[in-house]
Amino acid sequence: MRETNGEKARARERNLRWMEALWEGTSTTASEENQKEEVLAVFRALVKESRSEREVREYVPWQPLW
């Protein structure tokens, strides 16, 4: 059986929507990966700073001079 022009147009539109959905899924995943890397970079910097050799001073509450 031969497809009519209407059926071909619907099939083409379905395929284009499917490809568009795939594209949106991959671009969303890429942006989520970028955000995750930014957050991990902040935590890596915190870990690096916490491991540095610094003198730990005891906390002394602030007292007014008068």
C-alpha cells in the first residue's frame, strides 16, 4: 500500500518531535553536568583549605573596651 501525503507528513512530524526531544534531553544533561562540576569545585576548594597547615586558635568572644 502507498502512503498518502498526509500520512507521510504526520510520520515526518513525529520523527522530528522525537529528535527534538532527544536533543533537549542531551542539552539538559550537559547543563546539569556543568552545574554539578561547579558545586564539586566549591567543595574541593573547601577540602583543600581545610587540609592546609594553619594554626588553630581558640575562640575568644569579643568584649567591649570600656
